[in-house]
Amino acid sequence: MVLCEKIGLGGSCHWCTEAIFQSLKGVIHVSQGWIAFDDNPTRFSEAIVVEFDPAQISLKTLIEIHLHTHSCTSDHSMQSKYRSAVYAFTDEQRSFASQAIEKLQADFYQSIITEVTPFGEFELNDEKYLDYYSKNPDKPFCKTFIDPKLKILLRQFSNHLRPMN
């Protein structure tokens, strides 16, 4: 029996984040859409929910990959739409994620702005946008934004990638 945990992640576009985490061994399923934040169910940010097997990939590794594949140090003007966040399902996850980010700060020259917050309401994206990269790898958006992130993944985290079919 596979033990399954969940974590919510927000960073760049949810299409990008979905493609990254679908590529990883130990990730069972990725749901792409929007997560409510600031305890306000009318404020949503693009995000994913990752279901994973902690025996195959750790939460620390997922957080490390997340930080290295989006602009976790950029306090850009689109923070409400593309919020850098880890959405924890439990208090234990929240504490662990905060400590992991603090330790991973050494990997970055600028301060990490990624917030760790309790998971809120989730709204799944329309079916036509799910698995966006796998359905549209040759679209200009994918070539411009997703491919460079997947190259980071290949270069820095190749030991965590699923075998190519």
C-alpha cells in the first residue's frame, strides 16, 4: 500500500508548476488550479496540490525543487496571482516547510519570499487546461516558460525524474 501525503505549492504559472511536479518519481498526482489565501475564500492564487509518496520523495526535496524552479526571491507585481507559497495541510507540515525554507536560504543570494501558510480552499482548473504541458509541448508558452524550468529540473534534480517513456 502506498502512503500518500499532500502539499500545496504556488509559484509561477500553475501550468509550469504542474509540468515540473508531474515529472518527479514519487509524485502520484498533481491537481492544477487555484488555492485561496489570506483566509479569504474570494482571493485565489495559481497553485497545485501535489499528492506524493514520502517513501519515494521527501517533502524537503519537493520544497527544494519548488524553490529552485520558480522566482522564490522575486517580490514582483503579480504576487496575488502568482504567489510564492507552500500550502501546508497540517501544523507539522507547516513547521517542517518553514524550517526547510530557512535552511535552503543558503542556496540563494536574495531573501526567499515564499510564504508557508495553511492550505485553504482549492478550485480545480477547467479540464481543457489540465496536463497543459503534456498536451501542448510545442506551444510558444511552453517553449518560452516551461522548457527552461524543466531544464533546471534535469540539470539539478535528474535523480528525482521519472524515466522517460
